[in-house]
Amino acid sequence: MTVSSPYFLARLIDEARADGITGLVAGAVVTDADRVLLLRRRADDFLGGMWEVPSGKVEAGETLVEALHRETTEETGLTIGEVLRYVGHFDYPDSRGGITRQFNFAVTVEKTEPIVLTEHDTHQWALPGDLPEVSEAVRMLIAP
């Protein structure tokens, strides 16, 4: 079954809803050789200063993969070439008092530059063994 299978994607969302999850986010693990793209949240933002993979809210009527493509482009200016595989999820408390589940996918991008940030204050291509301040959940996604 491919990651873009409507059945697979619907099952992920159904499981999240059954677990009481109130928010859905799609995250892109973008790699270039052995480095991963990380974005730093602005200091005045929720979880300010934390480094994360490109990610964002799944809008009404949107699939996880559609949100993944849109959010990656909105946050970085990069275009996803291929969604390679589903790499797992993690849950976290959101700014509205609910619980959000972030579904993460390994992706390729058509070009790794230029990166144009719209919601973050900086980016870096980091080696999985030498990560900046990321959450333990993000570390588990990308560390060896």
C-alpha cells in the first residue's frame, strides 16, 4: 500500500480521532544527502525557539498528503518531488488546549534552494547526529 493511498491516509486520521486527537498536522522530513532540513520557530510563536521539520495544519477537505505539499511550499518555498514513506507520528499539546497529532513523511524536493521562510526565523541543514534544540519526538524521527 502506498503512502498516498486514500485508505491508508483515512485510517491514520480515523485512528487519531479514536484517540481523541483534536488537531491534525502534516510534517515533511526533507533530506539532502545525509542532512535534514530544520526550521526554527520565531521566539514570539507557540513553542518559540524550537527547531522542527516543515509542518502545518491539515485544512478541512484536505488529505494529509495535500497538506504536506501545501505546507512545505508555504513554509520553505520548496516543492515536494516525491513522498517516499510514512515515518510515524507524535502527539503534542496545542495552543488551544487540545492534542495535535503530527503525521510525518519522508520526502524529496525538486530543488534544495532557495529556501524562502514565511513563518520561521531561520533554517539549517543538520546532520542527524548533530541536531539543534529539537523536541525528543523530532529527534526520534530523524536521529540514527
